[in-house]
Amino acid sequence: MTELEKEHTLEPFDHDYGLADIFKSAGYNSLEKILTGLLGTDFSITDANGSTLLGKPAQYKFSMDIDVEFETIGCLHYNADVDDGALSAIDNTIKMISAAYQKYIMASSLHIEAIHADYAEIKEKNRLLAESEAKYKQLSEQLDLRVKQQVLEIESKQKQLYQAERYSAIGRLAAGVAHEINNPMGFILSNLNTSKHYVENLTALSKLFSNNESVDVIKEFWKSNELEYDIEDFADLIAESIQGSERIKSIVSALMIFSDADVDNVDKVSIKDLLTAVIERLVIPDSKSVRLDLDIQADASIDCNAVLLSQVLLNVINNAVNAIEFEGVISISDDISGNDFRIIVKDSGRGIDEETIQKVFDPFFTTCEIGQGVGLGLTVVKEVMVSTGGQVTIQSELGSGTEVTLLIPIPKS
């Protein structure tokens, strides 16, 4: 039993009660004073069991039963003659106290019963609430666990797609490098094969001299094998091969920008050289005619990470190429705006509508056909720019091309 239940426990109103209960409710001292005043003599009142409740225990000459609702619940004892009016007053007083006590018991019992009922209802509601809370807590923990699992899975898929995008960029880069190197290598090999034939002819001529052949024989060999043309063309082949080798060397040197593994390395970088290296790596489909217009300050250079900025420029310019359907122009310029160095890449492509431009930086958003991209190019651009303290903005209108601006903060000296 709880403390509340103990505090509000009372016998029900139909419980058999005795004279002691009545006197207790009225107060023994007050009642004794009243009865003494009415009787004017010593007295005692005993309950139904003969136990003295009020007055002095003694031998008395007279007695009067105390009846309540036709039941004797006690007895009044006294010695001197007492007026009948006083005895009647005592009897009525006890009956009035009994009636009041009965009403009190009835009202109190009903009140306590209501309290217990309300308390039981509250306890049941509290129990149901506790069960519901435990159930929702368990459900919340399960949902939290599932959310964490989903987040981990999404992060894993995101990393895979980022990796796929990097591999795709590497693939495009490799295709561009292969294309650029293949052209000079092709004519260098052709020149070497032709030079080999020229060397064979010169070797045969050398043997004629060694064998002391006549001048007429040597002239005939010279004329029939067109050695005069061979000697002239041989010099051109050597010069052309040297030029092709220099071209391959410049491609490899430019490629080294992309192979720098130290992404935290910051150096002063020439924007013109960086753009040249990026453009040389750019792959433009044969189905498109794209003109690149560069307006770069000759001495423009900034402190940055060449690897990251190269990746940003490659993604932005590649998007510009993709925006041009058949024929168009991509202009690249730079300037200084306040404390920022700006690189502006503008294309004459199809442009972007207002609804789409709000999503271009969202991961995995792409307007390309399935299999043509995973929508991480501009996401990477934004992440790189923000991580280096810079900013990227896009202005576009459907049918009027797109302008991408890269803002790179200029370090304070």
C-alpha cells in the first residue's frame, strides 16, 4: 500500500461503529464537560463491552442505556437523582453526535472511494503511458540505428561515386594525353622509318666510294636513288622529329601538375601556364567545333594549390564544352576584384534554366544522359573552392550560355 493509500484509508459508512467512535469524533474532553454540566454529579459512560469511555469508574446507583437506531451501544451511570429533562438532553446529544458522525463517515467514505478510484485510474494511465514511452523509446532507438546505418551506406555510396568521378576524370585525362602524344609519336615513327631508308642509301653510296667505283657509277647511283632529295628531306625529318619530341616533353611536363600528390602544397602559380596545361588535357569531341578565347594577364599569378585548382578548371571547362551542342565559343579571362582574384569561364552553350541552376551544386545532380556523368563535377568545384577560402558563382540564362566565376582570395602581405 502506498503512502497516499494509507493516508486516505477510512472504514466504509456501512461499517458497524461503537460509542468510542462517536465520542472520538466529538472529542472526549468537550463531551465530558457538556455531560458534567447537564448531570451536575459524578458519572461514567461505558461502551457495549463495559469499558469506561468517559467519567470516573465507580459503583453507581442509577444507569441509563444509550440506544442508537434501536441498538444499545453503551450505558450512562450516575448516583444522584437527575432530572428527566437532563437525561433526555444527554440522550439527544449522543444521538445527534451519532447522526453527525454517520454522515461524516458516509461522506468521507464516498470521498475516499472517489479518491481511490481516481488514483487507480491515474495509476493505470501512468502504467499505459510508461509502456507507451518504453515502446516509443525502443522504436526511436531502432529508427536511430537504421538512420545511422543508412547514413553510413549513403556515405559509402557517395565515396564510391566520388571515386568513380575521379576515375572518370583520370580516364578523360588519359584519353587526352594519349591523343596528344599519339600525333607527334606517329610522325616521329614515320620520320624514323623514312630516315632509316635514307641511311641505307647513304651507306650503299659509302660502299661505292670504298670500292673506288668510277665517277659515272656513283653519279648513276646518286641520280637513280634521288640522294639529293634524300639529304634535303633528311634534315627536315630530323627537325620535325625534334619538334615532335619537344611537344611530347611539354605534354609530360604539363601532366606533372596533375600528378602532385601533396594537396596541401601551396605555391605561386602562373594562371596562364596552368590554363595552358589544363587546355592541353581537355578532350573535345570530334562532333563539336569549339573555339577557346583566352584573355589572361601575362603576369597573372596567385598563391594556390596547383593540383586542386587544375581539377577545378578542368571540371568547369569540361562542363562548358558539354554545354555546347555543335559549335560555340568558350572564353576564359581573369581580373582582380577587391581582395579576390577572379577567373571567368563563359560559354555560348544552351544555358541553364532558373530551376536547374539552384541544383547544379547538389551532389549527384546531373543533366547529362544516363552513363554520361554522376553529377559530382560542380560539387567537387564548390567543395575545393570553399575549402581553400574561395567561392564559385554561376550566372546563366536558358539559350544564352553560362558564366562561371571562380573567386580566389589574395593573401594579405
